[in-house]
Amino acid sequence: KRFNVHRLLCPTLLSGLHVLGPSDPLIVELGGSVMLPCYVEAPLPLEELEVEWKGADSGTLVHLFQDGESRPEAQNQAYSGRASFFTEEVERGNFSLLLTNLTTKDAGIYNCSVYSQQETGQTSVEIKEIEYLIVTGGHVVSAYVGEDITMNCSVDSHIPPEKLDEVSWKKVDQQIQVLIFLNGEVQPESTHERYADRVELFSREEIQKGNFSFRLKDLRTEDKGQYICEAFFGEFADNTTVEVQQLGFSSMHTGILLLCIIAFVVPVVLGYPAYVSLKRNDNSKRALAVQYTLVCCSNIALCLAFILWGVIEGFLTEAATCSAINLLRILFLFWIAPYLDTFKGMFYSEIWIFLIRMSVLLILEIVCASSSVYIHYDLLDTLDFRKGNGERTVNDLRVILVPFECIFPIGCLVLQISAFCKYNLQTRHRLLIKDFKDLCQLCGCKQASVVSVILAY
């Protein structure tokens, strides 16, 4: 801790003893240390020497040197362990007092009184101002998504709060600027877009009291993490942290969860009845209702879930894209339905074999992924850290949804091409057999020869 001590000394004469002290008041830092000067012109004998430091206003005994040694048991408890002499300097006439761990109560005038045989002398030292900057208010906040919360930050200083160089709020893990108070004004253009229109300081009257708490509106899951409030003035700086812990689900999050459950349950419940109706070629109203419900219900539920997600988290472009994909899936399913008969014959053979192979590949992939957890430990640790700080482990849901959505139309396209190729091959084969038969009739070849030629072909 730095301290500013003016070394110009002024003598005070009492009964012939010259005691020297500073001519100007001292300016020190809160929590720092300061030396209160007190000298005599010539060394004094330690016998019958007594030096007494007292508070001028209160008369509180700060330190006592008597009979050749300090008397800590005589000093006021408020100065215990904080006030001391330079023992080796006493015999040279230096009775300066070292005062440590300064508090605001230490400001005031101190008298240094020296008694030696029949002579006495005194000087006064004033601690005029104690400079300090203290930031408090660290706490933990738990809330539900969508609620408004208050993050506390109080600044206590020797100068008016509005004259501080800077007071800022940041999200620690991502170093995102949340709010900044600069040159006596809030700087809204410095606020990150994620927090735009969602943060505000308290009134000007509260700021003048040192209250730099701010209100965060419409809490989101990504707001979870640590926030730091920092205050600066010249060489002084201090800070405090506020932690937003695990966020509870709001009613909208519960709605999203229910919609996802519906999107999962409907195919499980209606999948088998729909399969049976297709297998029996059932065209009744009940069968059609099952098919329509199976196609529409899950996709509409997911569409609504993405819309709610966009409202809660604020990713409107992402939510709009994912919702549109789910609605387009309904149209695609109805568009592909008339072509199911095109590859009806191969549905139970090629498709079934294809699904078995895909299942085997999926199992192998799961086994490989499980065995490589140790290899990907850094990645898992990073994802866990991001989750713990409220970051999204997946930056954009479209990165997952769009590639997986492409699997379905590509699969349908492959099946259609396969069915067309198989049908075309069978047609050409039948035409070739017919041509051979006609040729054999013209040439008078035997039926066995025709069969052998066809088999060879």
C-alpha cells in the first residue's frame, strides 16, 4: 500500500525540549500503512524517558514507551498489533510511530508527547484524509428462466461515486461486457447484444449512494455463470462477483418438454396401427385418421416446441428455420405417400436388410464412442465447463437438425431409384426373353436351347 507523507518537520517547544513533526497533514490509503514522524534534535537518555502517542480529540492512548521498552498492554485495544515504534531508532531520538491496517476511524490528529527528566515536548500529526475504494455485494442468485433478477454491487469510496473513472459489469467466463458506467454516464452502446434492452442500473439517486446494482430482465439459460463488478479510480481498483446458479425451468420450458414428449409418444403409440393398416391396404376413415395423426401430430408438436424455444432463448432465426423444417416434413410425407407402391415389393426384403445393417453400424458406433471417452476427455471437459457457465454446448440447433433431416429424403430418393432400376431391369429381361423366343421360332431351335441361352445370358 502506498502512502503520502510530507517530510517537512516543524518543531514544538515545551519546557526547552524541541520535538519535530510534519508541517502538512498526511493523506493515506485505507488498509495501508503510515509513519507518523516524531523526532528530537539530540538523542535522549533512555533512563526516565517516556514517549506517549494519543489521539488529540478522544485522548485514546495509541502507544506508550516507558522504562526503555514499549508497553502494549497500556494501549487502546483498537490499536493492538497496529501501532509500533522503530525500537532501534529510539535511542537516536526517533519516536516515529508506524500505524498499519488503516481504517476510516484512524483519521484525525495525534499528539506525540516526550518526557525526559525535567523536560517535556510535544508535536501533532494529522491524518487528514484516508483514500479508499471498496466494492461489496458478492452473492449467489437462483431464479427461474424468464424472471427478473438483481445483481448487487455497492461502491464505498472517499470520492463521490459519480466521479469514479469507471464501474463495469462483465460475464467472467466469456468476458462479455454487460454494462459500463463511464464519465458519470451509462454507456449503452458498450453493452453486448445478448444483453441489449435487458439490463439497467438503478436510479441516479441510488448511484450517488454508491449503489451500482443492476437489474437483468427476462432471464435465459445462457445467463448462468459468474459476473464481476469492477470499480476504478486512479491507482485504486476493487471488485466483487455475483454467481447466477442453476436456473429452474419456467412454464415455457415445461411446455417445450411436454411437446417433445408428445412428439415421441405419438409415433410409438400409432406406429404399429399405421403399419398394420398399410399392410392390409386398409383405406377406411379410421385408418386414414391414424395415418394423418401420425404424420401431422409429432411434426406440429416439434414446430411449436421450436417456436417456444425461440421466444425463451431469443434465437429467432434458428427457431424459425427448425420450425419450418418440421412443417415441410408434413408436406414431404404427403408428397411421397402416392409413390409407396413404387417400391412396395422390395419393402420387406431390401429395406429390411438395409435397416438391419444400419442397426449394426449404429451399435458399432455406440461401442466405439463409449470406448473413446478417454480420448475425447478434453472435449467432454470443455463441454461440461461451458454447460456449467451457462454457455450453449451446441451453438446452433440447425447444425444437428438439417443434416439428420436430409437422411429421410435421401433415403426415399435411393429407394425410388432402386425400385425404378429393378423394375427397368425386369422389363428389359422379359423383353429379351420374348425376343429370344421369337428368334427361336423363326430358326426352329429347340426349347432347351432357348433356356440354356437365356441362362447363359
